[in-house]
Amino acid sequence: MGATLENDRKQHIGMHGDRTQKGLHNIDQVERQIMNDVRNIISPPADVILDKLEHKGKTVIRLTVNESRGTVHTVGGVMYVRHGSQTVPAKSEEILRLVRTRV
């Protein structure tokens, strides 16, 4: 299954890297798997929206991750932080800073 990055919070699933549509089969199954992964891998679960988009007879899914201010999420037990336009694993000093600001 292919995904292309639209911006920091949106993914198109069912597209090639050159933005051409590959399309998806079993859309309902793909949506269920995405939502299960969001619930099971991200803690606390992220607020996501799935939209089906159709173009030239092909269907793709747009996954939008809504911003969650003030909430720290982990993915697979790893805490991530933003550095400019990138999301990277948090270093120990960043984790301590986050914990101190919440106490």
C-alpha cells in the first residue's frame, strides 16, 4: 500500500510517490486496519480523520491527523517531538523537560 505525504498532518494512502493514483481495493478493510493501528500503536490514540477520495475511477484514502496541543503521544513506546518541520524521537533531556513542564 503506497502513501504520499501532503504536509505534516496528511497522508494519501493508495498513491505513488510521484502523486499518481494507484488506487485501493477493499477500502473498508484498509480503513479498519488504519483505525486499529492508530488505537493500538499510538498512546494515547491520535485524533485522525479518514476521507475517501475518488479520481478517474480510483479510490484513495486521505488520513488527516489533527493537532493535539498539550498531549504527548508515543508510538510503539517511543516519544516523538517536533524539530522544525520534522518529527524525531525525543532525547532523554527533552523527555525530562516535557515531564517537568507538566508537574
